[in-house]
Amino acid sequence: MLILEEIDFLVIGSGPAGQKGAIQASKNGRKVTVVEGWETGGSSLWTGTIPSKALREAILDLTNFSDKSFYAEQYKLPKISEISIADLNFRVQWVMSHLKETISRQLKKNGIEVVIGIARFVDPYTVVVTSNGKDVRKLHAKTILLATGSKPRCPKEIPFDGKKIFDSTTLLTMNTIPKSMIVIGAGIIGTEYASMFCVLGTKVTLVDRRARILSFLDREIGAHLQVALEESKLSFMGNKDYSKILLKESGVEVQFTDGTAINAETVLVAAGREANVEGLGINHAGLSLNARGYLDVNEHYQTKVEHIYAAGDIIDGPCLSSSGYVQGRLAGLNACGMEVNRFKTLYPYGIYTIPEISSIGKTEEEVQAEGIEYEVGRAYFYEISRSVITGSESGLCKLIFNPKNFELLGAHIIGLGATESIHLAQVAISFNLKIDYFVEHVFNFPTFAEMYRISALNGINKCKKGVKYGNL
């Protein structure tokens, strides 16, 4: 018979949202226990954001990808035999282990107990933790934060086997680099992995039911990405929907609704993600998923059960590690009686394709649809000294602004360092700075930040005569 333990604040899940929620509650005087069904750090650390980005960096390093610009005529994609999966895995495992130690140290420093096991609700206040098939703890909590994250959506009709047909989690257990791969789904995850395997020398075919890759992107940025991927020998098939995926002795066959079929050694199915609530027994807590498969919360991250909060990928959108950190912190604050609203609706997207992309604010298509008067300033990476020095001449910084008052409406970058560089635009939009800010102030040289000056000048020079910088 398990002893019922009284807990002030129970967090289920130790990914980005769980970590920050737990730490915030602890700093506000709560006794906090975290239950994690995987390992400390959650799926973000072990199967999602961190390993995929660590894999990307390892691929870029081991293939000497930057040489492509310096030695264009001589550069060739590596042969499959030239890159060792063991070398890639070593780098990924080292990063994950190092960050696990850091997260564990932070939780311990804040007096937070971490229990490894599977949590399930008995009633709205009580959770039983199971480890190795046995119930080991019974926790009664005044406040609960659900931060169990998400998992790949795996259609039941697809025969996933983790050997030839993968989802984004099992792909990380691959023990050889395939000679050919079909990626189904040209969303963020599918396109990121497709671009990585292209650089490894795998023959990749990316398939999507939509007409273009990452269709939510500013169209011009998306076009630059598609050209870059085609240069890496990726083949894209748009307006294609699969009907069957069949395991064959020699590989996998994907059949399409239009009657065509293609074959490859392996298939990655990137069919989106869904809230990870399997085995949690949320019905016993009085909760249920919405029509999109996520938990609903109010502006304070409360579910419909007042003492139960939720944050991160378990709630609907935007399902980013970056937003999960903020949501978890805000949920922790709200749960401790400090009323704060959701994070601002303005936030950047980082897409770790090769080349990487980052965006914030409105796309050109959005301002057109809204009837907003606008102008565009562009800086191509071959104009940026730092980009040329690093061997990354392919890229674009695109600023969308109001030509009457120079208000920045959106920024979209494709190229090396895009996910770092976007934050200058984020600050500018947040503080209502005009694009002439980028002209009037001095940035270190040579840096990628120079792209803002160049693109601002390019845009200002397109405006009608008589504006302040019209003759620059």
C-alpha cells in the first residue's frame, strides 16, 4: 500500500515548459516535485529539438559544408561511406548528456525533486507514479502543471518498423546512413531532416500534398530555400498525397492517390505532432483534448480544472521549445498567485534547414492580403562581408516596412546565422523602431548584423523622393 504524499506543486514533464514552471514555483516558495517518464530534459532534449539540431551541426562540420562556397567547382557531396553514423551519434550523445547534467543541476539547485516514472491520474488531485511496471509513489498535489510535450503523429495504416519506415523519434536510432530516402511532409520537421540527409549524400525525395515547401513562409524566402535544396540534389514533389506505404524486401514503396509510386531504401513520415497524454489518464482529472488534439487553457494557462495548469506542446500552438520555456514560466507564476498573461503574440520562428531560416512579423503575402501599403528592402548574403568570409554567400535578408513612416512590419532571413540575426528585428518591432535605426547606428564590422543596414538602405532608396534618406 503506497503512502499518500502531500505535494505543494507537481509538474508532470521536465522539458522546456516543465523545467521553467518548476523553477518558478520553487522560487516562489513552493515544494516542487517533477515526474518525468523519459529522462530529465524530456523529449525536447532526447528525441526532439536538441538532438536534431546537434545532428545538423555535426553534419555541417563533418562534411565541411562551408567549403562548398570556396571550392564550388571541386566540392562534391560526400559519399555515404565517407561519413560514419558513429561519429554523428557521438556528437549528438555528447550534447544531450552535457545538457542533461546542466538541467539536473539547475533543478537540484532549486530544491526540486525529480521522479523518473510514468504518471497517471487517479483523481484531479492525485497521481500515481509507475516505474518498471510497479506503482512506486502516490502524490497528492495542491497544484499541478502538465508539461508532457508532444509526440510524432503516426497514422495507424503506416507500418512503422524503425528500420525502414521512421518517424522523427525513431529516425534518431538509425544505425546506417541510407542511400535513398523519401520524406513525407514538407513541414518544418520533414524539411529540416530532408535538408540534413541531402548534405550527407542521401538521395532525398521530399513529398507534400501542398504545392510548395514550408508553404507558410514568405513566398520569396521559400523560393530561395527550394533553390538551395535543389542545389543539394533534393527532389521535391508537390501536390502529391500518399495512399499506401509498403515494406519491400529491398526497401519501401510509396504509392500515391494519383496512381504513381516511388521507391527508396527508407521513408521518414513527418505527419505532424500531437499532445503526449498517452497513459496519463486525463479523464480521471476531468480533462479532455480539444478537436485538434490538445488541451485548452485560459490566458493564465489554467485548464478547465482550476488547479491544473498546462504549458508547452501539450497546449495548442505554437509548439516551439522557445515558447514552451516562456509558457512554463508564466504558468508557474500564475499558479503561485502572480497574475501574468500569455507571452506576446510577436515571436520569431527558427527553422533549422540547411540553409537555416528565421522570420518575425508579417510576410509580403500577408500585407498584400490586408491591403497594407508597404515597401521591401533586401540584402543578399553575397553583399555581406562576414557571410563571404564564412563561405556562406547564399542567403537573403528581407525587411518589409511602411514607406511613409519606415515602420518595420516583418523580417525574413534565409542563410547562415538567420536564427541568431532575427532578434535585432524582434527588438526593433517590439520597441516600434523605424528601419532608419539600422542606418543611423553603427554595428560591428564584419558581422551578419550588417544585413540590416544594407537592406534598410535598399528599401529606403526605393521610397519616393524627399524622404529623409532618399538620396543615400
